[in-house]
Amino acid sequence: MTKRILHLAAYDVSDPGRLREALVVLKGYASGRQKSVFECFLTPAERRRLLGQIRAVLNLHEDRFFLVRLDPRGRIRTLGIAVKPTDPPWFYVD
């Protein structure tokens, strides 16, 4: 089984229509979010698919999209009542 790696995805979209479409795309991959920043556990194939779908939605001259892989060796810190993210043994896929 391919191991999923935690990524952070963020966007800044200027058009309301594209913003809604980008939100739909990212919700399909995210396990958590806060405003326009999403936590996504992705396999390499899912990462490629996400980038392809988001590229089809955004205007590359007006909008911004950022996807960064977090180092799995890094220590996860949470504040308040936050729960550390985990890679569950299964995901629901629509």
C-alpha cells in the first residue's frame, strides 16, 4: 500500500466562480482546513491528480496556489484543543 504524505495546500483566487471550483476540488482531497488552507494526506498519484485538477480551474496569471509536502520527520505541534493529524487506515472517496 502506498503511504500518504501530509501536504498543506493554500490558494488565493480572485474570481468568485473559480474560488468555488477550487474549494470543491480541494475538499475532495482535504482531511482538515482553516479558511483557504487545507491539510491533505496524498499519495504521489493523488498529488498529480490534485495539481492537474486545480490547474484546470485557476487562472495562472491572476490566482495563486501553493502545495507543500511536510517533512514526515518533523514534530507536529498543536495548540489548544487541536488534535494531531493522523493517516487513517482508510479514506472515503466520492
